[in-house]
Amino acid sequence: MELLCLEMDTIIRALPDPNLLCDDRVLQSLLTIEERFLPQCSYFKCVQKDIQPFMRRMVATWMLEVCEEQKCEEEVFPLAMNYLDRFLAVVPTRKCNLQLLGAVCMFLASKLKETRPLTAEKLCIYTDNSIRPQELLEWELVVLGKLKWNLAAVTPNDFIEHIMRKLPLPEDKLDLIRKHVQTFIALCATDFTFAMYPPSMIATGSVAAAICGLQLNSTNRSLWGDNLTELLAKITNTEVDVLKECQEQIERVLMNNLREGRRQQQKQQEQGGTRSKALDDQDQSSTPTDVQDINL
């Protein structure tokens, strides 16, 4: 009985499959099908009348906070945002239903990626009970229908391991690099600018930004500037100039988030009459990718 209890408390995760990671055909298949799972259009221009880009950002930030608090798998949030964007690209939606849609997308993504998915009741609690479980379940069928039950979407997270294993990265830094890359990908998912970008491009740009931010390019010549960009572009069949622009956009988004975070901290500290050491440390940062510990 004691053993059973311990097993129930253990988070069950599958181990990486070397047969999938070491076979280049898997990467090529991902690159071939990834554009099938992009939104059909830039929906704020031609589909949505009641929803504005800042509303998407607000619900995306809320979804990310829920996923982080529930310690969801890293793939859950980007996949949920993929569902949300694909749904909004085909169905005009009222802004009062946007949070409900976000909850449904997390519900579906967690079912696909988690061994213990989020429950409808728990998600309703995160909305301050503004929606009911039955309402969420009804919308689940609507979203599934509009997505044509095609839920196994390709996301940037699917490319991380395939890219990293082809780079001469130090073994002791792999976990840290992976954490930063996942953070950049989540950041991109909250910004509509990247909604129409192929997942492979976001993943490649995030890897480049993470390596530059951690200053790993000082340990190996192949990770220096243009050498790294050309190597990454070759891995995912991306044009070098396009990849550079994607990386720069990721860095700009990170810079804006850091500035906004500093403004909020400063406002809180002015109200309290104190200034924390954390803010001083952040102010010393001169570029968006020299942040060693990212927590968004």
C-alpha cells in the first residue's frame, strides 16, 4: 500500500526516444507538415471584429500563468495557443467568450500532452467561476469540430531536441539552454507577431537567442555570430536573413517584456518607498539576451 501511494505521487514522464531523435527523417517530416497547423489568416484583419490583439495577449498571459502554476508540460501552453489561433482564424468570437476559449484550448492540450490532464472543474476555478464545467465541455466539442479533430499540431517545442543534438553544445549546459529556449518559445506564443511564423523558425530563433544570451559562443567558433546562424539555418532549411530577423524580433519582444516588468516593479516600489536589489541587477542589463536567468 505504501508503494502504491508513492507511485501515485510521482509525475510520470516518458523518456526521450533515441530512435526518433537520431533519425533525420523525423525532422524532415516535421518540416514538411508544420505549415498545415498554422492559422489560415491574420484573423484580426479579416475575421475578428470584437477581439483586439491586446485581448489575445491578456488571455495568453493568463493561460501561461495557469500552465506554470499547474506545472504543466512545456508543450501544453504553445499547443493550446496553436488551437486558440486556429479557432479564431475561422470563427468570429465575442470577447466575452475569449477566456472560455482559452480554458478549452488548455483543456484539450493537456489531454494530449499530460499524463494527468487539467480538469474542467479546476480550469473553471481559474476563471473565478465565471464559466461552468458544463459550458466548458460544450465548447470543447465546438472547438474540436472547428479544428476538425486535428489536435496533434507541430509546435516549436517539437524541434528543440532535433536542433540541439546537431550543435556542438557543452553537455553541462544543455538543461539551462533548454530552459531558456522553452522560455523564448512561450514568450513568442503570447505575441501575435509570431502566430503566422513556422514553428521551426521560432524554435531556431529561440535556440540562437538562448546561446547568445548565455554567451556560449565564446567556447566554440562554430557558435560565433554568423557561423551559428548559418548552421541553424542549414539544420531547419531556413534562409539566413529570415532567421536573423526572427531572432532579432524575439530579442525585441524580450526587451519589451523586461522593460514592462521593470516599470511595474518600479511603480510598486515607489508606492512602498523602497527599491529592491533585483531591479538594480536588471537595470545593469544592456542587451535582451544577456539575461542569465529568465522568469516571465
